[in-house]
Amino acid sequence: MMMTIRKLAATTLLTLGLAGGIAATQGVASAATFVPAGVYSSSSACAKAGNAGFPQHRWVGWRCENLHNGRYLLWVQPRY
């Protein structure tokens, strides 16, 4: 019984240690990370939305992805 409790405690501490290590390394998202920002009905509308974020200093980069269904997904690099 005592051996089972020790194994369970060791496993729990190891799991918590790994989870804490992963959480500690995540930190703030990298500025190189693109995040989705909206879906548009044309590439020009997507580009217009991407360019509109620069004067507002909302992001440092953007790109449009063709979803092949007549829609375009705007991905942006947020300013952190």
C-alpha cells in the first residue's frame, strides 16, 4: 500500500514538473507567430484589411491564405 502511494506521488510530481516546464517555456507568443484575423470574400479585401492594420500599429506583418472556396483567410503577426 505504501509503495503504491509513493509511486502515485512520484508520478504526480513528475507530471506537474513537466507541465510546469512546458508552461514556463511558452511565455509570450513570439512576434514571428501568425494568428488568424478574419475571413474575406476576395484577395483584395483581405489585402486591404491587412494593410489597414499597419497605420494602427496592430501588427507587424500579414499574409492572405486562399481557402479555395472563394474566401481568403487573413493571418497577422501581432505587435507584442
